[in-house]
Amino acid sequence: MSALDVISFGCRLNAYEAEVMRAKAGEAGLENAVIVNTCAVTAEAERQARQAIRRARRARPEARIIVTGCGAQVDPARYAAMPEVDRVIGNLDKLEVASFAPAATERIVVNDVMAARETASHLIAGFENRARAFVQVQNGCDHRCTFCIIPFGRGPSRSVPIGEIAREIRTLVEHGHREVVLSGVDLGAYGADLPGRPPLGQMVRRLLAAVPELPRLRLSSIDPVEIDTELETLLGQEPRLMPHLHLSVQAGDDMILKRMKRRHARADVIALVDRLRARRPDMMFGADFIAGFPTEDDAMFDNTLRLVDEAGLDHLHVFPYSPRPGTPAARMPQVPVALAKARAARLRARGEARLSAALDAKIGTSMSVLIERAGEGRSEHYLSVRVEGREFAPGDIVAAVATARDGHHLIARAA
């Protein structure tokens, strides 16, 4: 380990903020420390974070262990009670230089995230050893899905002005990044708090026009009902906007979606992917799913399994339901843990089968691969590709033809 390490769990926004914290801590002069950036989305995510804290203490007994992120924001006392932890910092405070001052002694620094009204612009020069960068354009969430604790870790929805986003992305491109992923807690809510309420589609259009030197733009997870008309048009017409979307679906049964307090029905998901494929036939889709949500019976789960096929979803992120203390779903009749895990396994298997079929369908086709390391990278559809034929450097965008599949990866030869 280096003198200053950042260990991050969870979403792409956390990955972005890990780089911000690395810069802020360095600016503060913090050395011989490990910053653990926690996630609170599931009990398993928190368990992994606590395990990482204990492992870091064993590996570096003299280092300061600083814990932050959504887990620390939601339950700071739990982390402060761990003997391995020296300091707990909340989500608002973790992006400030003063929070990492070596002389700081206050054990818990966690302010009221629900009072947050701005998303500050934290300009960073890039991501170490990555050709792809994540850029925070939105934070927080105003919705209250019954299973989710994240609004209490992130606060209300707030957006970064378009001009600041463009300036940050120009800097990233200047430092060698060829692809940017726009990230947020509730990405589709972008702009509702800004003057003029510019929707996400308008922001993306203006961003692409303002930074013509950016080759590839991608969106992180988004709610199906939050894709506005202009964004749909851009996805169909703009070659720099990658033909891959990851949808926050969560379930394929209407009653479960209602009990989750989601804002879409299963028919909305199918209608969306059909419209987008009509505009851009090669569009690929992924989705987040929760298996074993309270009250889910076999028929309800079967509806979710069928939705994967009916909507043609190829990249699945599946989690067994995990009750979060303080959420309405935690008080609903629970599905046995073993059954939730078994359903999650079935969903993952369905997703793996669909991904394998999608990869097989790409054999013999041309693709554009962003090299990330040693001849490996991602296609425009976010498929993992190993490019053979000659050496390429991270950041190269290579035209290639897929020749074979190796598990969940494609093998391609440079064109």
C-alpha cells in the first residue's frame, strides 16, 4: 500500500468522489492514512466495508483509518465504535480539504446531509490508470423508494451547472481520457433545481457541442421514466453517445414495483427499449434488479424473469433484497433470506445466459474498442474485449472485428 490509500465501495459516484478525496487529502498534507469510502445500499456492502477496515488495520497498524461515504453518513456511531477506526467523516465533509487536516482530532464529523442545497464542482485531473473517467453531474435523491436508504446518505437532489461540467470534461480530455461517464445518484433528475430547469437531454446536447474533442460519452444508471424526449433523440442520432443504457428497473412485477414505490410499470420498460431500438437497432441494455423483495411470491418473481427476456436486457446487476433499518420495506413481510438468494442466483444465471448470447451475436461484427490496459478494453456497447494483432496504449480507440468469445469476453483483431 502507498502512504495514502483510498478504498471505495459501491456506485460510480463513489468512484468519482474517491479521486476527489485523494486530491483533497493530498492537498491537506495527509500521509500514512487509509480512507475507506463506504456504501450503504445493502447489508453486504456494509459488511465488506467493515471487513476492509479490519484488513487495513492489520496491514498498516500505524496508519490513520478514516471512514466516510454513505454508510458513515447514515450510521456514524457504528463505524466510530470500531476500534480500528480513527475518524468518521460524512458525505458533505469528505470533499473538503479541512476534513483531512493531519492535526484534526474530532472523531466524528458528520453534518446534516438533508440540508445540502448545492453540488460543488470538484475539478479533478483524471482517474489514475484509467482511460475512462466518471464525472458527477448530480447528487442526492428526492424520491423515497421503500427499500432505499441512500437519500438519507446523499441528501436532496442537486445538479452541477452545465458550464462547470463542460470545464471539467475538457480538463479530463486534456489529460488523456477518451470516454466520460456522467454519474449521479438519480441521474434523470438532473436540472430540476437549476435555473430554467434544463433536463438531462438538453445538458447532454449542450455538453457534446461544448466539448467536440470528447470522443465518447456514456450515461450511468438511470430510471426508465426519466429519459426525456431530447435524450431519446440523441441516443438515436449522436454517434459519440454510446449505444448502451443501464436502467434502474429493480423488478418486473407491477405489484412489487408499486410496493417498492417505483414510478414505472413493467410495460414502461418494454416500451422504452422498443422505442430506443427503433431509433438505434444496435442499442444494448442492462438493468439493476432486487430479488426477494418483501411479499414477492413465485409468480411475481417469474414476471421479473420474463421481463429480462421481453425487454432484451443483457447486462444485469442483481442483489438479493437486504432490509435497511428505517425504511418502509424493512417493516413489510419478509421473504426468507435463503429464498431471496436463490432467486438472485436464478436472475444472475438468466443474465449470464443472455450476455453470452449477445457476445456470440457480435462475432464477425465490427466494433470500436477503448483500450484500458494491455490490449483489453470496452466496446461502444460496454462489452469486454481483448484486442489482438499489435500493442495498444491505454486511451487508444481501436477499430476491430470480433473473432471469438472467451467466457464473458470477446476476442477481436484490429481492423
